[in-house]
Amino acid sequence: MSYVAPAIKEKFETLSTGLQNSILERDVRLNSLQDLINVLEEIVSEAEG
């Protein structure tokens, strides 16, 4: 089950609903903005590949 820390929840919620769902489906723990950036980079890399 994915987790979004309260400290970055506001940033997470600025993303589109589709992107939020894609992130949450990955079963990740987002404790910092860097964690969020890392997951977004993974998604972009997969889309390009």
C-alpha cells in the first residue's frame, strides 16, 4: 500500500489524477519530495522506453 507523507501531500495533490493513480499503483512510500521525483523519473523513463 502506497504512502504519501503529510509534508509532501500538497505537492502530490497538484499532479493530475491519472498520474497520482499511476504512482499509488506502484506501492511506494513517498516520505520526501526526492522520493516523489524519483518515482516520476521512473514513470517518464518507462514511457520513453
